[in-house]
Amino acid sequence: MDSIRIIGGKRLSGNIKVSGAKNAALPILCATLLSDGESLLRNVPKLRDIETTSALLRFLGRNVDVAAPEVKVHAGAQVRPEAPYELVKQMRASVMVLGPLVARFGKAKVSLPGGCQIGSRPVDQHLMGLEKLGATITLERGYVIATAPRLRGCEIVFDMPTVTGTENLMMAAALAKGRTTLVNSAKEPEVEELGRVLNKMGARVTGAGTDVIEIEGRDELAPFDHAIIADRIEAGTYMVAAAATGGDVLLENAPLEDLGSTVAALKKMGVEISREGNAVRIRRPGALQPIDLSTEPHPGFPTDMQAQMMVLSCIAEGTSTILENIFENRFMHVPELVRMGADIHTEGNHATVKGPAKLQGANVMATDLRASASLVIAGLVAEGETNVLRVYHLDRGYEHMEEKLSAVGANAVRVQDQHG
Ligand code: EPU
């Protein structure tokens, strides 16, 4: 597997272009199952998770033409409404084909995703909602089998806001008979974006981006042409990288309006952030101040930015605290950061970070996407050479991260594994 070799100590300066949002593109790719004809997605990031979803759609019988940043999905002659374990285990978001398949074809057989590195991540809310919509759900040998003659609109109250759960049920409800109300929905910008696409397809969705979403289902939906919003987590990650190196970076296409709590936290730490037309400038003129962070559903501080912000708190002048409330096991970067010289103590979901630490380069490895990004940022500020191994994880969610960073002055290169 490839790794990224970084020689730390370079200040980042220059322009970085933010790509399309992974977590918006994934449900929208699944939404193509809701119609016949050809849908066109623009501003799609070039990522491993997009390839995995494309492979899944092909398995289901769609023709998928990926020419980044565009993806065309065309309905094939036949559909095989089955998502196999081999594909779902590579990417949990694959479970989002369940709602569209059962709504459109009356049946679906989708492998249960199982736990993952950051937590157990059950899908009970997805299944509860589909049952309420009228699907019969059975579990057989690791697969969910859902059948329904025609889904019927109803009210669904989530036990907790779930992003992909909300998206799965929005898509199912778009082809249900009548009106569905989703209460305690996730409010993430990616949910709002899916609402826009379903409206383009002919459904009537209101309230996406708030905690109550209403969906007026249709008998048929039409294909769509849509440009995906910019990736707020990619943008936030580069904001942290710029701040960590004391840099001055202009982020093109950064969705500042979706980054409220991240920007507020960075400003509190002493980072300067200002809008310049369609771009956002990030500067860190002086020392970093410590911070107390607590991850929450949107619009609270995002769990997907927690690992990156922890690196910043390692080099801040004082003691920071970080509380991870969304996933039970999302501190896997901590032991690796400690190996690099960070002073971090964790107790359950609470981390205390004492700064400023003088980070030193090391060989490090992470087993999830955002943890890997945090190790790259640590490498940018560490003294000497850092090798971030298993870049596989990073490639799931960041388009050419080492290229974007070296274009603004980082000494970062991809090292290809000789053994494949
Ligand atoms: N949950 C349940 N039951 C369910 C669904 C969720 O108990 O049926 C729990 C989860 O275990 C978790 C909480 O609810 O404790 C919230 O999880 P959520 O369902 O919102 O997460 P997700 O939809 O699986 C999406 C993103 C994640 C991001 C989370 C939280 C996509 C494809 N994935 O996951 O992104 O961390 O929301 O914002 O949209 C990433 O990009 O690195 C990533 C992990």
C-alpha cells in the first residue's frame, strides 16, 4: 500500500481548490436508482469511495461512466437489487442503496455493513423507517431483505439524528405514495443537497437542513443534472493544515456557510479567516490558543473535523479538551500522535491535550480517513520525516492530498509500495 512521506517545517502559502463533497456525492449517486434515463453529476471528487459506489451501481445493473469530475449514470436493461458483502464491507455508505431499491423495485437484498473502526455504527434507524413506510424487513445470513408492494408515506421519528439514515429514508419516501414526515432528521448540508436533487427529480421535499423534513412522494421520478456542493470537511482540513504551519492559504470554493462551528473554533484559537470573493483566506499570525471542543450533530462541531483539530490543540499554548459525542471509538489517531511527541490523555470519549508539544517525525498509521488526515497535518509541523502509512484510507476521502499540499509549499510525496 502507498504511503505519504512528509518532511515537516514548511509554511503553507498559496491557493488550494476545494473539491466536490464526498458525503454529498455518495447519496446522490444512490438517488440515480430512483429513475430511468441518464443522470449527470458534476463536480464529483476523484475518490476511492466514488469508485466503490460506481462499482456497486454497476453490479446493480446501471451503466456508470466516470470521467472526473463528471459521472454519468444510465439505467441498464435489467436491475439486480442486491448489494453484496464484498462491496458493502468496503464502504458502509453502500447501505444507502437499500431505500431507493425497495422503493423503486419492491425488493432489495443488501449486506449489513457491520461495525467499523470508529464505532459499532448500527443501521437500526434506517430499518425502522423502512418498516414504517411499509416494507417487510428480514435478516438472513448477514443480509437485510426488504420487500414492499408500494411504500406509503407516514411519520417517522428518529431516535437520534442520523445522516445516512435520513438520506436513505428521504430517497425511499420520494417514491412512496403520499406524504412522509421525518422528525429529528439530520441537518447536515449534505442532507439539504440531497433534498435539492430529489426536488430536481420531481419529488416535493421541504425542510431539508432542518429537523423536520416533509417529502411528497411521486409515482415516478426523472433523471437529473446536478453539480455537487464543495466539501466542507476537505476545506476544514486544509484550514487546519494552513493554521498548523503558520501559513497563509487561499481556499478556492470553500463553503464558509457550512463551516460555522469549525471557523468559530479556529478563530478562537487565533486563526484569521476572511472571505475573499468566492474564496476564503486562512492566516495564522501568532501563537495558537487552547480550545475546548465537543462534537455534535450539525450545526455543532463536526466529528469529521475532530482529529484534525486535535493536532492543532497539540501545538497550542495551554491545555485543550476534546469530547467526542458521535462515535464511541474515534480517538485512533491519539496513540500515533503521542508517538510523535504529543501530550494527550484520554478517558472514554474525553481527551485532554497539553500543549505546546514539539512534534517529531515518525512512521505512523491510521485506520480511518479523518485520523489519517490528522497524521498528515502532524507530519507537516513535525521536525524531520514522517511517513503516513496505509494512505488507502486517505484516498477514500481526499483527492490527491499530497499534490494539493505540495502545490502550496509542503514537502509531501506519495511513495508507491514496491510490493503492490
Ligand atoms: N446511529 C445509530 N443507528 C442508526 C444510525 C446511526 O445508532 O441506525 C448512530 C451512530 O452509531 C452514531 C450516530 O448515530 O453514533 C450518528 O451516525 P450517523 O448515522 O449520522 O453517521 P453516518 O450517516 O453513518 C455520516 C458520514 C460520516 C460522518 C457522520 C456523522 C456519510 C457517508 N458519512 O455517517 O462521515 O462522520 O455522518 O456526521 O455521510 C467521514 O466522511 O469520514 C465519515 C465517517
